[in-house]
Amino acid sequence: MTRATTCFLRIFLGLVAAGCGPEGAEAPYARAGNPEAGAEAPADEGALFPMPEARYDARVEQAVRVPMRDGVRMSTDLYLPVGAPELLPSILIRTPYDKGGFRSGYAADVVRMFVGQGYAVAVQDKRGRFESEGVYSLAVREDVDGYDAVEWLAAQPWSNGRVGTYGCSDLGDAQVWMAPARPPALAAMIPQASGSAVGPADNIYRYFGTFAGGAFNLAAAAGWMVGNGTKVFLRPPSHVSDEEFRRIASHFSPGPVNAPEVDLDEIIPTLPLIDMMTKANRPHTDWESILTHDLADPWWDQFPYYKGDERIDVPSLFINSWHDFGVNETLWQFNHFREHAVSSTARENQFVVISPVPHCDSERIRAPTVIGERDLGDARYDFWTLYLRWYDRWLKGEDNGVTDMPRVQYYLMGRNEWRGADAWPMPGTEFTRYYLSSGGAANSLYGDGVLSMAAPRAAAVDRFTYDPGSPAPSMSGSYGMEEGFYDQRPVEARDDVLVYTSPPLAAGVEVTGPITATLYVSSDARDTDFTAKLVDVQPDGTAFFLQEGVLRARYREGFDRKVFMEEGEVYELTISLDATSNYFPAEHRIRLEVSSSSFPRFDRNLNTGGNNYDETEWVVARNAVHHSPEYPSHLLLPIVPDGASHLLELRQPNR
């Protein structure tokens, strides 16, 4: 494995990764599966926004068993403010990562912040996880269990009848999955990094974040399954009384059964994929089910992944970041909630805030804000005050003006400033084509690939060989690898990477919105992948990653069908590169990389036209990208003109 791949996997497991990163820099902080449990960045990196001082102490009722409609009971820790008004608004957090993790460290600080402002907080183990009964499966009954948990909280004698929800990653998905059930007591949500909740809607198929463009998000999926995917847990016995259950739970640490440590470096490159969890000594997970069911298989219908017809009736504050794998889906949810609301209150009160940081790190932004190797100025934002004002408005009924803010707030990288607008994409966005051209030798950074706003007048074909035995490595990635914006020149030096670069810009350009690349391709293989990556090239040549995407060619006509390639034919592929917000100043250049792999972020297409997941042999593919008047391969960028958004004046914490 390459050094970069090894580092990505070590970072994912939360290991100390000395010497990792393109320049040998250590990662500033990392998580091992639970986004609520990250280590803090060094204190000298700049002041965080402080959490508001508590007005109330907290008392805890541990391991309360909350019954679901089918009789299965969810173990729940209740944190209640001491001395607060008699009737309390509630905040529900549903987690697969052990609610006991909220009793100490950063997660406990978040809970006690809310309790300290007069909120009851319920932290609940999901179905089949840790102390809760039932059988766990990815997203199973999330809509039903969420509904029942909300209504149980609203019915408690200390409740004011209003419940909000909170949490990041899987905890954010839980809120989005539950929203269409429309529990009457659900008054507000704050879903953070909830990019894995969308299924067939608009042909997205992002089930649990394990798929992108029909390819398998290998690093993220494998790391998550090894760390969190087991269905078998040690827990207190179910047959005892509630009092006895709580007594046992107070002296007992639940956890997964037979989960020895695993070196992902050893198993990630192995084939077949289907055996990976067996090799990792994780025999009872959803790994095999996910791999063996096609994207449009009815098996997925048992889960509440969005199909596009869901109706919503809850004000929602979406939070995500430009370096998260699911930011495009979060923005899709924001629009979907507005367009499919059943009430004017819900329709008029959808908001989204997008920061520039990695997965679930928005609230911990420091200054200077350095993400990977890229300095993004001072991106701090007072999320804690925003969250409390949001809940105060919807759970306490305070008319505090929180909804007067722009519906869309985002950090414009490159200009390093917070911007606001009232719609997504930005009103006035000009979707502009940047065409690929070359003399037929766009291979590598040293080739002749050009990105231009002028449509091609001549025909050319750029060819490269894709060998699954030597895939192009992921030089930057989202959750599941080393997260950050890194210089892409090491991977751009490969001949199996086509590089198309614009001339230096005469004036600055803001690119904010969804990005796609339309490629006209051919191959001598029945099936192969094509990847596309957007890069910001600095005047000194540094090439910072922005976003990338992939499309498995068999799915070019839709993820509900497989259409294989024939040698000699040219096919149109449209690849989603998710979304970003980046200002390219004058003298910067816009670059598009095209290849057929980004490993281990995406699994390798073995080019056989088979299942990939159960194969150990591969075919070397000879792939090509065509550009001509007949085949106008192009990058489609959302160019935002001046005045389409406005600068946000934000207060900053004291140093």
C-alpha cells in the first residue's frame, strides 16, 4: 500500500499517525468512528467559542427503559436541570455509539450545556445497540423508534410537550429519517452531517454513506463496520425489573462481543470485499447485506431512506461542512424540507449553515482555521448560541428573532469569509461550462490538458490504462480517511490521471453550488469507473483538493439498471462532484483531474462486469476521454456573480 493510503487508514482508526500527510505533517485530531468523541485540537490554535455558562446543575436518571410500540425497550439516560421551571422542553439524542459516551468529555459538555439552560436531555441507545433491546440494522425502524421516543418524552409529567432533536452523522441521519413520521410533539431539529439518509430520491442512492456514483465508499464503510457495525453486544439482562436494570447498568459497561483490534492496512487491499469483515473478526454485521443487494433492490425498502415523496412538518436547522462526504445531500434535504412541508411554519423555517471543516467538526473551529495544508483564515462561528436560540424559539416559545437570519449561510473558502443567501443554489448562479481539450496527451501534470470556456473545435482523445492492481491513491478524502485539503501534485504525476488546467484567471471567480462533470468516454472493458476531481491551483503550483466524484459506468443510465459497455462505443457519463464554495482569485487556475480510481476512498472497479464484491481477479482497462464538437466533455461550475450573496458580520470570541 502507498504511504498515503496507510496514513488515511491509521487516521480513521484514531491512531497516532506521525509522518502522515503529503508533507509529513501529523493530523491535528481524529476520531475512531464516533463523531461525538473527537480529541480536542491543541489549545494554542486559537480560541473556540465558549459554551454559555450553565444556569442549572444536572441530575441524571440512568438507563431508563423507554418502550417502543412493539414492546422493545430503548435504554435512555435522562439529564434533568435542577431548580428549573416545573415544565421542561426536551432535546432527544439517539445514538448507535453508546450513550455512556455522553457522560464524560466533549459529549458530556454538550449535554450539560443544554441542561444548564433549562432543557431536559434524553440520550438513547438505538435499537439493538449497547443497553437497548432488539436487533440492530442500518437505519431499521428509525422513523418508528424516533416517533415513539419523541412522544414518550412529551408525555412525561415534567415535560412542556415540546421536543427537539440533536446530533451529528448517524445521530443527524436519525433525525432526518424520523421527520416524515411527523410525531406531534416534534417541534424542532438540528441535524448535523446528515448526508447518509437519502436513497432513490433524485437518483442519489447514498445509502448510509456507503455508496457514491454506484461505487462503494470503501474506507469509510470498512472503518465504520470494523469499529461500529457489530450486532452482538453484552448488556444487562432484559427480564429484570426496571429498578434492577438501572442498578446493574450503573455498574456495568456494555459493549460489543469479540471485537479484537484490527489493522485495516492489512485488510483494505484484500479481495474479495465480501470477506473483509470475516478477515477482521467481525462476523455479524450488515456488510454482506449492503454489498450483495443492488442499489434498486426492494431489500432497501425496509429502511426509511428518502425516496423523494416524504412530507415534513418540522422547523430544521441543517449543519454540515464543505469537507464532508454528504454535504450535497444535506443541501438536498434543506430544499426537500422546504418544498415538501405540510405547513407554512415548516416551509418558512428551514435553514442551513455550511462550514469549511471535516465531518462533525463545525462547532470546534479554531483560528487560524487550517484544514489539512490549507489555511482558511478564521472560520469560527458561534454555533452554540445559534443552537440555544433555535431551541429557545421553538421549544420555549421565545420570540428572539433567530429566524431573521439568512436561510443559507456558508463559508466562502479562498475569500475566507461567511456569506448569506436565501436559497440554494444561490439566486443568479450561472452554471458555466469549462471544456476539456488537449492534443491527445493530457496524461499527468506534465501533459497538454487544458480547461477552457471555449467549446472544442477539433477532435482529440486522451487515453490511459487503469490497472486495479495499482490504483490512483486518494490524496484527500472525507470521513474515513485523513480529512483535509492537500496538494494533489503527487497523484497528478501519474500517467493514469488526466489533468486539465485553465489558464491563470484574469479576475477572481466564486464557485458555490453543486458541481458536475460530463465526460464522453470509451473503454475496452465491459465496465469501469471514471472519477473527476476539482482542484484549486495556486500561483506557486500548489494544487488543493476541493471535491471529487465517481460514476460506475454500468449505472450511467440510472442506478436502477445496469448497462454494460462495448468496445469502440462512446458513452456519455455525468459525474456528481458534490458541492463546494471556493473563491479562485486572479492568477489562480481551475483544474479537473480525470481517472478511474481514487483508492481507498472508493472501491476498485475490477473491470470484469461482474459483482466486484465477490471477485479476486481483475481486468486491466484501456480507457479514454473524448473531446470534440460531437463529444463536448466539460466541467459544469456554478459561478456566483458579485451581489448574489452578502457578507455576514460575525462576532468572534476573545483571544
